[in-house]
Amino acid sequence: EDHPIMSFTISKDGRSALLNIATQGVHLWDLHDRQLLRKYQGVTQGHYVNHATFGGPNEEFIA
């Protein structure tokens, strides 16, 4: 990543990571293949840090 990582979380299986990137939104990475899978826009970091996480019994959504 070219911008500061504000926070991150790793999936239970260790294959995926969500990174909150300053001014860039949330990025979903495949850690096994070392590939950026998706960028989620609309999330802004201000005075507080937003923490994205995997949700649901099978981690099928992002909160």
C-alpha cells in the first residue's frame, strides 16, 4: 500500500485481510495470492479510526 494503514483485520482462515487505508477506503487483500481483490470507497478517516471487519457465521459480508 502507498498510503498509511489505519487498521486491519484478518479472516479466521487467514486467507483474507481488510485494510483501512488513510484517504483510500477499505481494501480487501488475498493474503495467499498477495493480490488486491477489491477497493471499497466511501469510507473516510477523520478524527476517529473506522475498523472494518468480516461478519456473519461464514464471514460472508464486511461490516
